[in-house]
Amino acid sequence: VVNALSEWLEVTVKKDGGVYYIKFGRGGKPLDHLKRIGDTNERGTTVTFKPDNTIFTETTVYNFDIICDHLKQMAYLNKGVKIIVNDDRGDVRKTETYCYEGGIIQYVKDINLNKGPIMSDVIYCEGRGLYEDDGESKNHIKCEVAMQYNESYNPTVFSFCNNIHTHEGGTHEEGFRLAIRRVLNDYARSKKVLKDDQDDFETSDLLEGLTCIISIKHPNPQYEGQTKTKLGNSEVRKIVSQIVGEHLKKYLL
């Protein structure tokens, strides 16, 4: 999309001992073939582009704070990855660096910093699940969930698929909610918090004051709508429910 909406876009790739370069013109059309322009032991990709002023009325204003917020979120979701943001516009250079070895555990702690966490640790669940692709159970879905209760009443649940924030939730959130309701109600009954003649706790009750990050990596995600705000893969529901349920049971032992 960036390529299509740019006056020009340049890509330089350092890979397998070489430096490769290609440039695209207006509309994303290659101006020449991909070329090897040098040798290197480094790895990485640089993308440089100029927005097309025949499409955009404003091509110079980029909000540094919005970009930083997004890249900070990416650093939380990919633990140990260092992201450096530089703004060379104007006389004063601005720079921010983000790196979180704790990943989404640190994300939950930072959200709860001023919310009065009522438990000292963050419950962390991680696992992989197989799903069928063309009739073969070979593809893995990776799931990470971190959660911690605080003194507030409103839940804070952020879900992601392949680092994309799924604002409207989807099957990964549904799987998480199924596990929370099942495991916590079973635990409440085993500890006689709920009597035999009492109804189960509602999911909304169990989510009160909970801060939770749900992050999955899926090789073939399917979204409802073009904005990718809701995950639709049905197999994700069961996999997330199993992974969260198993880890939560162990935590409550």
C-alpha cells in the first residue's frame, strides 16, 4: 500500500552476504530490476519512500508520538527486540528506544502501574497448538497471554494477531474467555466459594479489574472485514482455550 501511494520508494536489503537494491516509481512500478550493489556481513532492510502529493494534500506531517506509541507496542509484543525511533526533522533531533525483555508481562505491569494491582505477579501462559491445513495437522499457532488483576472495575483486554491489534476481538479472545470462565468457576466450586445450588460466575464478573494481553502468531490468519480488527479463524478458539486453561489450572494449584 505504501508503495502504491508513493511518488517513489526505495528498498535496500542486506542478506546472504550481499546488498540488494530496487526502486519503484509512482504507483509501485519497478524502475529497474533488483540489483546486487555490494557485499556485507550485515542483515536488515531499509525502506525509504516519499508520499505522492497528487494523492495526499499533506505529505510532510508525521506525528512522532503516534509512531512511537505504535512501535512501543511492537516492542512489547516481540520481547527482546530493540526498536529505535529517530526524528531528524527540524533543528532538534528526537529519538526514542524501546526494548522489553519481559515482553507482554512488562506490558501488563506498565498498564497496571497506576491501577493498584492486587496480586504481586503476572500470570503468564505460553504454548503452541497444531491445526489442520489441507487435511494435515502441521501448522503451529503460537499463543501468549499475560494477565493481572487490579483495583479497578473495568477490564482492559488487548488482543493481537501477528502484531496487528484486533480492536474488535475475535476467536482468540473468545477462547480466552471460555478458559477463564471454565477454570475459575471450577476452582470456586472446589474451594466452596460457590455452593452446589449457586449459579456459575458470569464471564463479565470474572473479567472485572483484569488487565490482559492476548497475542497469537498464525501462519494463515483470516479477518472479518478489511480493517483486520476481528480475527475469524475458528481453530484459534480451541487452541487458546486449552493453553490458557492448562496454565491457569497450574497457577491455581
